[in-house]
Amino acid sequence: MQIESIQFEKGVVDWDEMPFGPLPEVAFVGRSNVGKSSLLNALAGEDAARTSKKPGKTREFNFYSVNGGQLYFVDLPGYGYAKTSKTERERWGQFIGEYVTERPALHLVVHLIDSRHPPSEQDEDVLGALSEYEVPRAIALTKVDKLSGNERPQAERRMSEVLERFRMDVPVVLTSAESGRGLRELLDWVETFAG
């Protein structure tokens, strides 16, 4: 798949505000500050998604129209941001759960996990929740440009062990928004499931 354009369409905080129609959706989910918006920008080759050094910047479901309406990329709010209230975190968790389980247009969930650390407890909670549903998934291990050559296989091995525990057989792609590593492979998965 070749991305020629990506344009922010709308941010929503409520189910009724979501666009409804035939366009397939690819959702990007991960902890706050894992690099979802940066990865979207790298895939697009432009600064379409809003990024911030402060975690928790994405507080809405941000819909981006890809290639003038071929499909949507959906940037979900990051989970695990400590400075949001417990009530708000629970509300967002429920909303994300409903989206993943009840959204007919959802064709792929790309779960971003920071390659520099073992998957967190919250990462594993999300993996466990996603394993219950039929929606196709891919794992993007982010920020691999910050790892040395022998740390990369270690990150892949850690991820494989966690996936084995959940009995999940999903593609794992080493990615870097900085260097562009893995972006072509990730777009191939997007095309396979949503293109």
C-alpha cells in the first residue's frame, strides 16, 4: 500500500460522533507516549497527526482519512497516563473496549509497544482483552532506533514469549518513526486486512 495523503478528519469523544459508512478502519492503540502519533506521521510522510512530548496528548479518537477516503487510520487515546483521573481512565478503557468489539468497520488493530522495555502490565491487559476477539491484530514494537543491534532480537524474543503465553499468533514488526524501519512491512499488513 502506498500512502499519498493523510488528513485529519475529526476527533470524537462519543460513540454517536463517530463516522459511519463503508470505509475500513485501522486502529492504533498503545500506552501514552509510545509513539502512536509519530508513527502515523512517519507512515504518512508528513505531520498529519498532532504529537507532543507530554504523554496523554491524544484525548479523543482521532480519525484520519487516508488517500482521500480509501480508509481511516484511527489514533486512540493512550492508556496508562497517570495524570488523568481514575474515572476518566476507566471511561476511556470502556470506550476503547466497545470500539474494538462492536465497530463493524474495524479491520485491523495495530498495538504499539515500546521496544526498549518489556511489555507493561497494562500492555498485557490490552493483549489479553484483544485475544478474546476476532479482529485482526499486529504488534508494532516502537523506537527500535534507540536499541543496539543485539537488543533488537531480545525485544522480539520478549514479545514472542508474551504472545505465546496468550496463545496469540500475530505479526510483530520492529518500527522506528525516526529511521523509517518497519513502515513498509506495517503498510503491507494494513493492505492485507484493510486495503
